[in-house]
Amino acid sequence: MVTDSKQDLPQYSKDSDSDSDSSSSSNLSSLFTSSSKSATVVLNSEEYDDDDDDDVTGLDNGLADNISYVGDEDETILVGLKERQKLHLSGAFRLQIVKGGIVYNNVHYNASREILHFWHPLSQSIPTIDFSHFAGWQDTIFLPRNNRFNIKNDELKSFPCVLRVFNSNQTGLSEAGRLYRDVNYLWKPKEPYFPLNERATYHLLHESDEVQSLSIPRYWSTPLEKLYLNHKNATYDTRIMVLGGKNSGKSTFLRLLLEKFTQDIRASTTNQDELVYLDLDPGQPEYSLPDSISLNKLIPKPITLGQHLCQGSNFQTLLQFYIGSSSPQDEPASYLNSVDKLIDYLEEQTFFGTSLLNLPGWIKGFGMQILNHIIKKYKPTHLVFLETANSKRHLDELTIPQSFSTSLRDAYLPEVVRIPAHNLNHASPARFHASQLRTFKVLALFHKQTQFDYDFAPLLKSAPLQISYGGDRRGIQGIRFPMEFQNLNPQDIRSSLEGVVVGIHTYLEEDSLVVKKLDTFPILQSSTPSRKSFITLGLIHSIDTLQQIMNIYVPPFHKRNLDEQPEDVKWIIVRNKTETPFCDLLPSHRAITWDPTTQIPFATFERRKKLEHVWKVRKNVMRRGQFMKR
């Protein structure tokens, strides 16, 4: 009988003390008696699809005995799984299949010495790690070379599947909530089931955490398999483009495709097996910097699974453009110009592998013209429509040419695949708003110290870079504003730049730039910087107009890109609409202690007067006189 009753859950005591740093394996009770109060580990075993006729309990009462806590510096646990058991884990973690196999998003992985890297934020539905057998003639046990765990083979033989779960190589990422409270529970559940250790970067989830499982619908499975076969058997390049409205599952569908494609190309070295990703959604990018679009080459080793929120290291950015807005709606002409350059660059590479293209969900009005333009430019071999009742009539307005021709093939017909959209996160109570995730990505960018380390101490604790502007030879030679602010009052330029995020570009001598001096600021009047000139984002702390110096915070991880530029390099900054993470400019008192004599820019702690208000602009207000009378 299927039951979700919490009375079936095993009860554990938290009163006794235990040594969490023991180097030998222990039983599960030692996990529950750990004295740490911050990190958690919870196990969940649930039934398969409702189509299964067999009775399976919501939580296997014997599953608690399947876990051994190693207690090393990586917070390693060993989990034994039997048939129909599965794991829910949140956070960032690494996993080795010691024995047997697993199924993850309908892809089978065998036991091996290979380490799988997982990213499971609670902003998304959580994929399960399902039990499976070893797909081969001999079931081998792959213990770590330095067998520190003192595991006897007799203990492993009782489980067809044994997993080794341990910390991610990323440190500090889960501490973003100390600076930005809205993402405090982005990587860990709000109410932990039981504590493990504050060093843990992963958390096993329980059904009481009310986290939505990622279930792939059957009407998606067949198209995924067919596209995988096309990718595997293609003679020439394969170009896959996924279209759909907002929250239709475009990014998830492409992520599932990538996970299937990478299962065969890990050991391959031919160009024909390469994967590239055209990330053209500036609002919810998969690999780009915030408010940017890019062309990326996917690196299949190490295997990276899940949603890394642009924090992964399994890709190489080939070309990137700063759009400066979460939607192409603000400057569509500039957006299309950047898209064309990305596709042109892809064409120049004479690429034989598979490319995937991700687009924003703007499919109405001028958004349809953008889609038609990109289809004509990209020349996809496969067009996937994720349709809903509302989006179907808009997608029917697309203009799809009868055939395409490229440098690799003369004429081919694009194959159109229509499948129902599937909002995989609609029932998740822990869902985060898109604006919160955008703020998190900006914060993570400015607080990333190295490829694997983050420090979310407020930026105001560190000194910004000082860069001159307006000079003849060095420093910032041009400042670009959006079209709507071209006639900005010179007296307002300083206030419009202080405390905002800008795109930092290099200036090449062959660029034809027209600059107009307003006060001390060189305002760029024409031209977009060269296609390879975008370096990174910057956050302007303050401006000294007398000495013509800007104090700018630059992401530490990208600072070496600035240092590698020639000494005589000239710079351009682009001020657009990227939202500033104000928690960095005005952190809470628990994050930083202020000296009463220090004057904080952009903020005041004085109480407003009785009739003094902060004015806010109301948008989309329909007055009674704006409606037509019948």
C-alpha cells in the first residue's frame, strides 16, 4: 500500500554526542547525533510513476540503515540503494557510483572511478537519483584508490547499488544568503530534517521539505530520444533551436538534451562530437554573464549535471556580448546585431558538431519578428516548439523557409517538432522569482574569488579599483548610455553612474568612435564596441570629477582579464539597465559594522519627516478615460 504518512518515519535522537570527524565508517545514528546546527542531510525514497501497480511505501523503513557517514573533510557519506529506492539531494555536490548504476533524467550511468558533479538549487524541481544495475557482464566495485573508508566487501555485497556522495569543490557559494536574504534557502531546505556539519555543501531531502521532483513527461521522452539519435548519427552539423513562451520549459528541455548528448562524447576527441550552446536569453542565461548573450563550447569532462545557475566550469566562452537588459525588448536592434555576430562567428568555425540555441520567451508582437530573423540567420536543422493553448497561435505565425543552405550542406529541410510545453516548477513552493535569481547571479559574479571559491563579504569592505576617465591616452575613453538617455543633462551624469553596474569593454584603434565631452565625461555618440571587446561587468562605487577618476569594483575572478590587457589599452563602459545588488552597497548590520563618522554613499539612516515620501513611478495604470465607451 502506498503511504506518505509521517508515522512511518523512523525517529532519531539528537541528544547524544558523537565524533563527526571520525575517519572510519559509522552507522546512521552518528549522523543524527552530530552537534552542528547549520547543514543537513535527509533521505527520501519514494514510489515510481503512478502507472506502477506494485505497492511501494513513501519512505522505506529500512533505508536509514543504508547510510554510512565517513566524516572526512569532504563530508563523505556512503549510500546503499536497493530496487526502487531513489535519492533527493539539494545543493552542490560530487558523486561517485561505487557499485551498480544510477538513472538520472532518463540517462543511465555505470559504476566507475569517474566523479559526477551535481548542481541542485531549490529554485528548480529536483531531479532524483534512481537505483539501477550495472549495465555490463561484470559488476565491479570501484573503491577510491586511497581506501580510507575501511569498507568491507561483505557490507557492499548486500546492496546492488552503492554511491559515494561528498562535498562540491565550490566553497562559500551557499553563504550568499548572509548578504542577500532572499536566497538564504536557495541551496538548502528551510527546515532541515537533521544536522550533519556546517561544512556540508549538499543536503538530502525528505518529502516533508515539500520540494517538487523533476519528472520527465512521456511526451518529452520520445522527442528527446529522436533528437539524440539525430545528433549521434548526423553526417554534418546538427542545429537545434527550441521555441516557446515563458515558463514552457525551454531551458530544461535543452539541459536534458545536453545530458543525453554528453553520455557518448566524453571519450571522443573528434570535432564532430563537439557541443556548442548559443545562449541568447539575457534574462535567464545558462552560461552567460548577467544580462549578456554568448556562444559557448561545452566541456564534457567533468560531467556536470543539473542547473548550475551560471556557476559551473564545464564550458568555455568563445564570444560574449553585454546586452545590458534582461529582455531584448529594450533595444531590439542592438540585440539582433549581437546575435548576428555570434552566429557569424559560429559559421566561421566550420563547425561539424551539434549546436543548441536558447531564446527568451518573447513570442508576441515584435518578439515574433526577432524569432523569424534568428531562424533565417541560424538555419536550424531541427525546430522544437513547446506549445501551450495560448502560445500555439503565436508560433503558427512563424515564417519558416522551405529549405536552408550552409557552407557544409547545399539544401536541407528543417524538421519541425511540436510537443506540449511542461512547466516543471509550477508546483514548487520554494520557487524563486526571476529577479531574485538575477540578483544572485550578479552577486556571485562580484564575489567569486577563484574558479572554486566565493567570499560574500560586502564589497564595501574592500577597496575598488581607481581608473581615470576622459584622458587622451589611457583609462576610460567613452561612456555609452541607452538610446533613451542620449540627451541626459550633464549635471545628472555623475549621479546616473554612481552605484550602478556597467559593462567594461576594451577599445580597439580600428573602432570608429564619436565622443562628445559633457562636463568631464566622454559620452559615446555612435558605434558598438568590437565583437571581442567585452571583458566583464563592473560596479561603480563613486566618481571624483576633479581628478577624473572612477572607483570601480571588478569581479576578482575576472580581474586577471583586465591585467592581461596591454598597458596602453583604452576602455569603454556601457551603462544600461542591469540591476544593482544594493545589499552590497548597503549591507545589513549583521554583515558589516559601520563607523558612525563614516558617510555612506547612496543611503541615509535619518528618519523621514511626517509629510516626506519616497516617490515611485506607477506603471501600466489605466485611467477611466482611457477605456472606450460603448
